[in-house]
Amino acid sequence: MRIAFFVSAFPVVSETFIINQITGLIDRGHEVDIFARSVRPLDVVHPEIEEYRLLDRVFCLNAVPDGTWSRFIHSVSLGWRLCRSGRIEAWKQLLRTLFSSSKGILLTKSGQLALLCRQLEQGSYDIVHAQYGTLGRRLIPLKTAGILPARHVTSFRGHDVTQHGTRGSGFYEELFAKGDLFLPVSESLKQKIVSQGCKEEKIHVLHSGINCGRFRFRARTLPEGETARILTVARLVEMKGVAYGVEAVARLLQSGRKIQYQIAGDGALRGELEQLIEKLGMRENIRLLGWKDHDELARLMEQAHILLTPSVTAANGEQEGIPNVAKEAMAMGIPVVSTYHSGIPELVEDGVSGYLAPERDVDALADSLARLLDHPERWPQMGRAGRKKVEEEFDMERLNDQLEALYHSLIT
């Protein structure tokens, strides 16, 4: 199959789940192109980006100003390689499409000229897969106009369906009517798109997967007298609920427990969190580490006894899907303390692989942490249960097999 992935930016350090899908499809013999609204050079990239030469597959979707001459100038640059390769008919088709008043304006306004050139150069796609609902919505007019005749797949990953305020009730109406398949990453997100008008028969829940083989399992133990190490890995934004984690850990420290709490990540709320830690008098025991690269995070995870992910629903309605860091921690045997938030209960089973607390409930978070800290003998069993859950339901190889099968079901 020829498959086009549509992403907001590429590569993005936190979006390993998209890279896992792309490389999984390539391994299964499919041709994958990546169309991004922006291409981001990174100082540190995932090994798979270099191994699979993914940057060679990326095409930047740059919009150009509307107008006949603007389209002409842009089409000359984009079509030059068609002429050089002797594909004169493809060049003529590019011009016909661009100078059709409706299609040309649509292409330039949506910034999809690179997509048209790639199709003319290599042939039409079987599947176009938008990695967020907002991107899927932008592609529907191209499908309607016949510019993008492939089967249309859209993933929903959290913020794209939970935020409110700027999106009306019918924001996804046309996408739900004309899209072919919708892949929310959790049952909770499935219910949200059903409530917004998507037909259930078009929906298949497809979790974001991780490479379980890359995460070494180790049963966690706490020798008597040793300091417990609690870790949070998150962007410092409202939805991650880090302030509630800080307050919960501070209460346990005030009770005399020996804890070192490390928070890896950066974001808009860093200043507020620094002030909170200072106010609580916890600078020695609660540390903001800032952004960490993949290797540094791996070392922090290896040393951690407990992962704390106190996610909350933001004021604008934004929610997570299921945080990947919790899957990775469970694969490594780390018990998780989290919240009854979005799809998290579909991963973390309360009392089995960790504990869950209501959102924004500092008392309940502290109680959950205390239950783990006071009973480290439970950690190995919880760790094994977590590893088993991730292997059975969140392993990327199994999920990529499912994705491939779903694609085939659309085109056969």
C-alpha cells in the first residue's frame, strides 16, 4: 500500500507513537510518505529517524498566497522535478488542477501543493492517515474535490477532541460524515466522538503502542532505610496536574517519610511550580529537572520506584489520551499512581498495577502514594501485572498488525 501520514510537525520528540506506526508499516513492506505543516531540525533525534531515513520521506506543507500569479510561480518550482524526469503529462495535470479556480484556490489555501506533486510523481495513495482530528478536518475538502481520492483515516489522541471554546458543536460534522475510519486511542475518546456525531461502525479503538522490547523489566524493591524515589515525566502544563503531585508528596515528606521526588520536563508552568516548591519548603526533596533527552529519561526511569502522573482536565476541557510514559514505566516494572482521567483507567488498574485517585484530590493522591510507600512488598507483584498489561494491550507490534489489517479492510 501507498500511505500518506499527515502530522502537524516532524519530528517531535514526544510523538514516538507516530514514529512507531510509520516504521512498523515500512517493516511490513508498505510505502509511507510524511506530510508535515512544519519540519523541525532537532539536536537529538530518535534512532529510528536515522535508521529508516525518515527525513527523506518528509514533505513540508507550506501554504502560498492566493492568486493566479502566486500559484503559477509556486507550481513552477514544485513541478520542476516532474519535467526533469520527463513526466510532461503529470506537469500538465498539475497546471490544470492549479488553474481550476476552485481546486487551485483550495490547494493554495490549504497548503497541500506538495501533496499533489508527490501524487503526480509517484501515483495516488491508498490511505491517507491524519494523526489528529484537526488535521483530518483540513483534508476533507481535498477528498470532496477529488484531489485526494484515497481512503481517509483519522486518529484522535486527546486535545483534538476534548478542548472546547473555539470549536462549535459541529466542528467535526463534515469529517465524521465523509471520513472512512476513526481511530481514537482510548475508549473514553471513542465515547467523546460518538457524542459529537460519529457513527460507531466507523470507529475502532487503537491504542498508541510502545516497543516493549526496549524497556527492561525489573521488580522494584525498597531496602529498609533507603529513600523512595518518585518520578514524574511531563510537560509543565495544566493538564499534567503536576502541582497536585507536588502538594501530595510534600504532605508525605511532612509526615516524616524519606522521599526524593524528581520532575522531568519543562513548560509554561515551571515558574509557578518553583514558587510552590519554595513556599512548601521542599527544595531539598522536590526537584524540577527541566527537559531531559531520551538517554537521561531512561536513567531516571531505571532508578525510580514509583511513577506519579496526576493528570487533570484543563480549564479549556483538554484531556490526555493515555500517557505513554505510564506505559513505559509499567513495562519496566514501576508501579504507577495516577488519576481517573480520560483513558488512564484503561491502562492502570487500581490496586493491581498501581493506584488511581480522583482528579485534583491532593488527599487521595497522598493516600495512594502512602499505600505504596508503606507496603513495598507489593511492588514486585504490581510491576509484573503492569508489564503483562502493556505486553497484551499496548505492544506496538500487535497494534501495528491491527493497523495494517484495518487499512486492508478499507481497500479490499
